[in-house]
Amino acid sequence: DARAEQARVAAVEALNQTGGGIGDGETGRPQTARAAIAALPDANFALISVPGDFAVAEARKTIRRGLHTMIFSDNVAIEDEVALKQEARDLGCLVMGPDCGTAIINSVPLAFANRVRRGGVGIVGASGTGIQEVACLVDRAGGGISHAIGVGGRDLGSAVGGISTLMALDLLDADATTEHLVLISKPPPGEVATRVLERVARSPKPATVCFIGADALAMPENAGQVATLRDAAARAAGVAVDGANDSPELEIATSVSQGRTHLRGLFSGGTLCGEAQVVLEAAGITVGSNAPIPGVAAANAMAHGHTLIDLGDDEFTQGRPHPMIDPSVRDAPLRAALAAPQTAVVLLDVVIGYGAHSDPAGHLAAFLDQNPQPNPQLGRPAIIASVTGTDGDPQSRAAQIAKLAAAGVHVAPTNAAAAEWACAAISS
């Protein structure tokens, strides 16, 4: 308790230091939204990250002063989100969130985001890691991102009705640098999907729609539907994004001991977990998940059979950081998966960029070194991973891949390819 109090005092002192920056009088930093707006009267964008109980009140202050507002905060009541977005729409302001974890605006990465080149692809996403994967794959293919606008995971639900998604499409239509639109979300309810696709049909720009796990929908003439994030990036960039990596499925399969049959997927990105489910289901492999896409059974981390687990779910993050911030959240379920004699393949994602852990691959490599296989005669299950990020990120994608490879991890070029490698390994 004493150390916690010392830390609190030190944090308050640091926040109140003068630093020659903007702020309230002597403190050097603004203490309120009103003071921040007074200090930067030309600002047109606000990012709010406060406890959910206070986020809507702060957002009302910013939208009523004409600022587009990104709300990183979660735990906001759905009725408050609806009321806030309706008011913001009337005021001509875009609300991104609540629970908007990723955005790239004018090449500025916000919250969990990556350093990508500027280009003609504009993304609207109700998924943070989905935005990250597509943006990074477009960058890797030689393209670039005009803006990536997160809208929050509930925006395309029936209650909100896609308010922010529709406004984001309006903004990207009006943006001269945006040439191709990409929409990323879990499958919206029918009436919301219809409303969004009708809006897409009125756009003068081509569009790609990726509703993870959705059935085939009737697309307008200017749009195409894809099943995976990889396909979305490829269609937007106009080229394949998997690269020329050799596919080591046979090598992986032959390394797995007889009697090992099950796949365990442990993901920090919920949409990456969903994309893997799409790939496995398309291959005819029945899976379960704690974050199931349509048609997939609900299952927990200890379920029998093939399971894909989203470790960013509340059951794993209650009272502790998200696994993208603290990769040790994955340690216990990974230890259990490696120890289980039926596990043939462990499928992982590594997500880097701003806001993420400084070295998630290094953490994973150290974990594997410190946790030798408890049943040496069985051998260790094959470990397959992908890295979502770019070499421009603070952690460097190339450096992360090198650490994983040195630890014996098979690194696929994309999350979808990693799932395909796992399919081939457990089907051999």
C-alpha cells in the first residue's frame, strides 16, 4: 500500500509538471477538456481515455465544441452511446467508439495502431486488430492508407444502427486522397447491413466488404465481399499480400508426434481469432471458440477438440491489462496447451505497433525457453504464428519474426496463412 501511494503521488506530480507545453496556468498541461480546447482553439479532434463512467460526459464537451471525438474508453452503457452518437451526428461531428482501440488519421497512429505509408485505401472498422491487419498488409503490398477510422464494436449493432460507420463513409467519400473503401466488422444484423450497403452503393469509389463469418450478401456494383482480412487487403491493394514465403505444412505435420491431434489457438486479437475460424470452417474443420463467429460452437479454453480462444475477452482481462499490452496473459493457457498430450499445433498471433508491448516476440521466446516440454518423449507441439505490424513500428516486424524463428516458431506471412498451415498440419 505504501508503494502504491508513492506511485500515485509521483504520477500526479509528473502530470502537473511544467514543461513549456500547453495547459492551465502553471501546470503546463490541461486538466480539463475545456482548458485543452482553450489552449488549442484550432483543434478539430479529441481522444478520450477515462473510465467509462465519465467518458460520455467528456465526449459531450468536445462534440459540442465541434471536435470529432475518438473514445478509447470501454464500459459505456449502450443507451449512452446511442444518445451521444445521435447528438454528434446532428452537430456534424464523428464519434469513434466507445471502445475504439485503433485509428490512423492523416498518417497519425492512435491507440493500438501501426506505422504505415500514406496511400489511397480508406478503412472503416468496428474491429481494432482487423484494421491493423488490413492496414499492415496493404502497406506490405506497396500500398498505403489514407485514413483508418475505428467506430467501436457496437456501432453496427441494431441499437446504434451504424451511425458512425455511415458518417465515416461520408468523410472518406469527400476525401480526395481516398480511392478505395474497406469495411471491416463482425456480421451486422440484416437491417443494418442493408443500410450500410445501400450507402456504399451511392459511393463513387470502389469498396471491399469484410464481415468476418458472414454469409454471402448481395453486393452493390461498386463493391465486393471477401471472407478474410487477407483477402480484403489484397483486393484493396490490387496484389497478393501473402508474399513468396514457402509453405512448410509438410515439415510442420511431420514434426508432430503420433497421437497428437488437436489445435489450440490463443489470440490477442479478437478479429484475428475470428478470421482463423473462417479459414478452419472453410477447410471443413470443426472448431469451438469463446468468441465464435456464426456457425461456430461456443467453447472455453479447456474444451476438447479444436479450440480458438480470444484472450482479449473480459474473462482473461478482468483486473489486468489486455494481452497486447501484457503478453503474460497468454502464459498460463499456453503452458496448458503445450502440456496437453493431445495438442498437435498451437496457433498464435503477435500484434505489434504503438500501444502494444515493447517486445511480445521476445517474451514468447523467453517463455518457451523457460518452459521445456514436460513430456520429452512426445515432443513439443508445433507452434505457428503470424506478426501483425510493419518494420516501421517501434518493435519492428522483421526483428519480431527473427526472434520467433530463433525460438522454433513457424512464422506465416499473414494470420490467414497461419491458420491454413495449421489446417494442413492437423489434417495430414
